[in-house]
Amino acid sequence: MKKLLLISLLLLTGCQAVPVVEKFPDVPKELLVSCPDLSKVESNTAKLSDVLEVVSTNYSKYYECKVKIDNWIEWYNSQQKIFNSIK
């Protein structure tokens, strides 16, 4: 009888709810890297083909970075909404 009383007392005192607060993770620093700088046309460039090459390179850099960043932002926001809706 004493053992049963002791076991029930231990079980009742050991079963306290501990609040667990989960926080959505912050953005990793590796993903906060900004896009590369765009190239500039040299002032002494005389050929239009050189200018067009710089412009096309800049367009490809810009759109590649834009797609990467926009997709990442969309993924992060959707994951955050899912995390917050579970609570």
C-alpha cells in the first residue's frame, strides 16, 4: 500500500506540463548575400558590340539573381505561413 501511494505521488508530481514555445527559424546568413554588381561599359569603348555584350551580361545577371531571390522569398513566406497555421 505504501509503495502504491509513493508511486502515485511520484507520478502526479512528475506530470507537469512544460510550455514549449517554438520560434520560426531566422534566415541563414548565406541566403542574405546580395546580388553581384552589374558591369559598366568602359568610357573609351568605341564598338557597339562591346556595349551590347555588357548589356546582355547585365541582363542575364539581373534576371538570374531576381529569379533566385524571388523564389526563395516565396518559399520562405509559404513555410512561415504553414508554421504559423499549425500553432
